[in-house]
Amino acid sequence: MREYLVTVLLAAVITYLITPLVRDLAIKAGAVTAIRSRDVHLEPTPRWGGLAMWLAMALTLVIVNYLPLVHKSFGSDATGIFLSGTFILFLGLLDDRFDLDPITKFAGQALAAGILLIYGVQILWLPINGITTLPTNIGQLLTVLFVMVVINAINFVDGLDGLATGIVMICAGSFFAFSYLLAVINGLNRSWFLASQFSSGSNIYG
């Protein structure tokens, strides 16, 4: 747990240090949002906050790669998530600067989800009537839809300074707690259920 706490603290500190630099860059590049009817702030606000968080994330991953426990999390899945997030970042930067049309944004979001699928990140099962294993094509479709829904949900609530960030932080903390419980406390991973089913099947039919 100490290594994870170090990772979180390091990412927070780097984000805090980088954000003013990115803010100045956004102002110079003209990436500033006008005041909308649903916004609470009264002054135009620089965009590209995601760039600061991405830079902090990238630097943090490079540093914590040398930690023994956290290093075990680095694999194909992590690479896919990082590349997908990077793609979304650049799509968001372009949107903040040039106001992309909805079709372009939806297509970009689908491509980002496609990157996850290429690296094997997808929904494998759902907690329906116990555990329901999904066919590969259904799992992939649900993964793309889930990614697009989450992206647009966060965009929709981003009308108050810190609101989207707070929601994402709560969600990320919940996912971390659940993953930590499964992987570290119970020693399970995403393939545990499938493995247990194959084991049960071999006992029944073998």
C-alpha cells in the first residue's frame, strides 16, 4: 500500500507544479473557454487542464516503474490504457482549440475504445444472475459504449471548477479500492472467474 500512496502523492505534486505552466500555454494558444449559461465562473477559463494531468501521469509512471510492487501492474493492459488516454487527450486538446464537430468527437472516442480492445482491455463478464460470461463481440461492443458514455458524462458535468475532477477522483478511488481488494487481498485478477470455470469444467468432463 505504501508504494501506491507514494504514486498518488507523486502524481498530485507533479500536477500541482505543472498546471500553472500549462495554463500559461493554453492562454497563449487561445485555448480559453467562453462563459456558458451552465457555467458558474464569471471569467473566461483556460482549458487544457487534461494536458497537465497527462504529463503528471506520464512522469509518474516513468518514476514508479522502478517500485517493485507497482512495477507488476505494468503490462499490455496498462499500455493500452495509457495509449487510449493519450489519444483522447490529443482529441480533447484539438476540441478545446478548434471546437470539433460532434461526429468527429464521437469517432475519436470510438477509436480510443478500439485501442483498448487491441490491447485486450474489455468487459469480460457482468454480475447478472451471479456471473454472466459475455461473448467476445458483445463484450467488445459494451466496452466501446461504456467508454463513450463515461467520456460524455464527464464532459456534460464539467460546468463548475473542480466538479468533473472531483467526480473522477471519487470514481478512481472506488475502482482502486475494489481492484486492491480483489488483487492484493483476495489474490484474484480479471481472468479468475474464467479460469475457475475452465477448472470446474475439467473436473466435470475430465
